[in-house]
Amino acid sequence: MADWELRPASAADVEAVAELRAAVLRADLERLGRYDEVRVRQRLRDGFVPGHTWVIEVGGEFAGCVALRPARDARWLEHFYLAPHLQGGGIGAAVLERLLERCDGEGTRVRLNVLQGSRARRLYERHGFAAESEDAVDVFMLREPAPAAPGS
């Protein structure tokens, strides 16, 4: 696995993240008949909150992003995108583990939605997420916080 790090996002990151989102989601959105060249980027711009977002860097270069948005009963894991050439090498799992450890330490549930048929669903299931509901496009998933280890 390549060395990676998280840094806080800034407003200046929005266009790089929007382009990455379009590239990462394209195949799944096309398969679902939902790909729109403009909308895929604009939805990211409309929901991008730098204060809840981290940029993933590999070798000091932009490689992806992830957000944890606070909500009433959980945190929402959103905008989790990794450059296609880096997928499958363990970086996404490592980033997810770090974020989930933080949420576990807070006793916080984590929610997310993943596109129907997306390979990412298996990653989430391996990390304790279970489907709560689904529709023709999305699967909504929830992960309860892991119990604290004895003596911690």
C-alpha cells in the first residue's frame, strides 16, 4: 500500500473533487441510466463543506477525499472518492478504518449511501455497515459503533 495522509480540505479543493467524483461514479451512474456530465459535478459543488471534508494525498499529490457530516443521530460518510488507479490497493480501507475508529471512540453511528451495484458496497460491508433500506439507485447503510475493548 502506498503511503497516504489526510489533510483538511479547503474551498480551493472543490473542483478537483468534483472532477474526481465524475470519473469515479461515471460507470455506475451510466449503468443505472443516471449519468449527467454537468449534474454529477454540480451535486458535489452544492454539497461540499470543507469543514467536514479531508483530502487524501498519496506522495503529496491529490488522490481523493472523504467527508464526515454530523447529523442528529449519526455522522454521514459522504464524498468518499479515490483515484481509480489507486483503488484496490488498501488505501480506501485504511482511510475508512481511521475514520471509523474516530467515530467508535465517540460512540457515534455512521450512515452512508452507495449506488446500487457499486463495488464499494463490499468495502463498507467488510467494515460493519449493513443495508437499512434501498431504492432503484441507492443502498442506505448504517454502522453501529464498535464496542470499546475491555480495559480501554
